[in-house]
Amino acid sequence: MSSISEPVRLGVVGLGRAFMLTLPAFRDPRLRLVAAAAPRPESRAAFEAEFGGRAHATVEALAADPEVEAVYVATPHQMHAEHVQLLARAGKHVLVDKPLAVSLEDADRMVAAAAAGGVQLIVGPSHSFDAPVALARRLIDSGALGRVRMVQAFNYTDFLYRPRRPEELRTEEGGGVLFSQGVHQVDIVRLLCGGEALQVSAMTGAWDPARPTEGAYSALVSFRGGAFASLTYSGYAHFDSDIWMDGVGELGAKKAPEAYGRARRALEGLDASAEAALKSTRTYGTAGALPEPGHHEHFGPVLVLCDRADLRLTPDGVEISGDFERRFEPAPLIGHPRRTVVDALVAAVREGRAPAQTGAWGRASLELCHAILRSADTGAPVPLTRQCRPGATGTPMHEEIHP
Ligand SMILES: NC(=O)c1ccc[n+]([C@@H]2O[C@H](COP(=O)([O-])OP(=O)(O)OC[C@H]3O[C@@H](n4cnc5c(N)ncnc54)[C@H](O)[C@@H]3O)[C@@H](O)[C@H]2O)c1
């Protein structure tokens, strides 16, 4: 049994782009990177050279490693289900990157496997971990602002023109903007509105035949308690909504004006295999250093309209427009923006304290993403049945309503 102050011994599956983005936060005295699983020998060698731990060739070997207490799973979405179930069965706590899974059936199995294994399952990093989102939630919970009535979240990016592997452009394999991007926005909005979405009406756009998946959506969601939210995202955008986030990009660094158009320019003239090769230059062991974040991460403009004030989330905190005054409540950046994910992981493993973003929470966000696709397909509103409040660990909403 490890003592409460000992660093959590962490393993990693998937030494790709997501690991690169989260690694700076993992350089924290409360964690020790002790093992990894990676199919590519170069990645294993890079991991062992940097961390001195054990790099295994398979997830099975990592699951059997007695040194490992918890594992960050950052493999492609469609592998999450198999990897998480295997690790949970072996008694490892799991932090799985979003989305929890591609299919809801897999999500159900993963939540059940974590419960059966008696382990914590956390879905993240997602932008619902961003400190300004947590600050907005605390302001709402204080009760001083009245009830949340309406939320607007929008984000305009070049996501669809960043380098992709072919399956990332096939919706049935988890491609398109809903599973990779929409799930961030859904997570944030659910957190601000209490979590339990009732119904969604949506439209999606698949506007580029060369990249045949959904690149845009608009959704209108109702919540238990009466709030409603509109969520809009475009990964085809020319307009960059980071301009409304003080010029700070998603990862918390100021954007250089000369970066405009860079994603589309880099893809010019590439076939699918050259594009996949370009993607692999952005991963752990191959990519250059990331820009230093001076701000929190964010996922585009978010406005929360409450009875007595409106909140605007920024990369540095929350602007509060009340009846008679406007003020700014800062969210100080302590260490790396993704430190909040490490806080959640350490609290879960060392103190058994579940964060908002449990497996059940991630399943509910995934359900909403699927419902957006289905509503767009059928033209009808889609009711939701697997929704839950932050921190829930099991029961879907409909069972709570109709016991
Ligand atoms: N939170 C974020 O900011 C963020 C950013 C990017 C990606 N992601 C998420 O992370 C996940 C991975 O995406 P990515 O862009 O990093 O992909 P990626 O292709 O860059 O990385 C995936 C890695 O998994 C490895 N892998 C494949 N099969 C494996 C196996 N059987 N065992 C061990 N490793 C295996 C690959 O070699 C690769 O290194 C996705 O679910 C994505 O949604 C999150």
C-alpha cells in the first residue's frame, strides 16, 4: 500500500501527440513515469532514455507490471475500450484521453470494468479541466448569481486541415469533429449546466468531399433544471475564434500572426500516406518543443447567462457582468495548464476521490456527441438517457428518474 504522499507511479499507453501535449504537466513531483507500452521501438527507446522506466511492447505486459499503479491511455479512440478494460481488470487506475470510446456499448463495458476492478476511471484531459471552467462552476455553485439559464459555446478552428490518418476522416471509426473536438465543448457545457442533458436538436456539416466526415455542427441542448445551451463548432473555419480569446490559442500560448493559414499550407500537395507521415512528426520523440503556455488552455468563447450576472470565460479567468458592475475574477496559472488533470489523478489514486470527469461522465458526453450526429441525420430531436451529474460513477439518469 503506497503512502498518501508518495508519487503516483504512472504508466503510459500511446506515446503520440496527446502524450506530448500532456507530458509537461506530468513533470510533477506528485507523479513518477515508470513504464510505457508502445509498438514502435523508437518510441520505447525514447521513453526509456528520458524516464529510465520500462517500455513494454504490449499493453498486456504493461498491465502485468507490478510497479505501475495508474495508466494514462492515449491511443487512438477506437483502441480505448480494449486498453482500458484490460488495465482495469489488472487493477490499474486509468486516465483515458477523450473521448472515452467511440461506441456507447464500449463505454458501458468500460464503466462496468472499472467498477468491477475497483479502480478509478477518469476521462481527460478535456477542456472541462481548464481552470477558468472550474472557476465558473464555483461561481455558479456559490448561489450568488442565481440559476444558469443559457450557455453559448462556439469555436472556429482549422481542425479538419491538421494532418490526419485516414481513419480520422471516417466517422464510423471515431473520425470527424464530434468525437475529437465536440466532446470538449460538450464536457464544458455539461459541467456548467449541471450535467444532465435531456434532449438535443442538431445539424452537422460535411462540406469537403476530400475529407468526407463531419467538420461542423450546431446543436441546441436542453438540461434538467431548465437551462439550455447552443454549441457551435467548425473545423473548416477561415475565421479563427481565438481572436476573441485575446489571441491565445487552445493550448494557452499566444498565437503568432504569421501562423495564419499554416495548417492548410502544410497539407498542400500531400497524398494520404504523406499526410499520415506528417502527423507522425508531431508525436513524442519526433516533434519539436511546444510553445510555452502563459495562460490557461481553452476551447473557444463560452458565455454563461445566469439570473443576476453573465459570465465570459477567458484564458485567464472569468469576466462577471452583474446588474451594476463588471469585474474580472482571475484564475491564477500555477505550473502547467494541465496541472488540474494531475490534481484529479492524484486525488483519485491517493484519496479515492472521484473527479467530475468519471467514466460515467465521459459516457454521457459521448452519448451527447452521438445524439448530435443522429439528430442531424434524422432531422428530429434526440432524447438522452445516459446523462449524469459531475462525479457520478455508474447509474444512468433514466434509472435515477424512474427507479
Ligand atoms: N486532450 C488532448 O489535448 C488531445 C490531443 C490530441 C489527441 N487526444 C486524444 O488522444 C488519443 C490519441 O490521439 P493522438 O492524436 O495522440 O494520436 P497519435 O496517433 O499521435 O498517437 C497514438 C499513439 O498510440 C500508439 N499506439 C497505437 N497502437 C498502440 C498499441 N496497441 N499499444 C500502444 N500504443 C499504441 C501509436 O504508436 C501512437 O504513438 C485520441 O483519443 C485523441 O482524441 C487528446
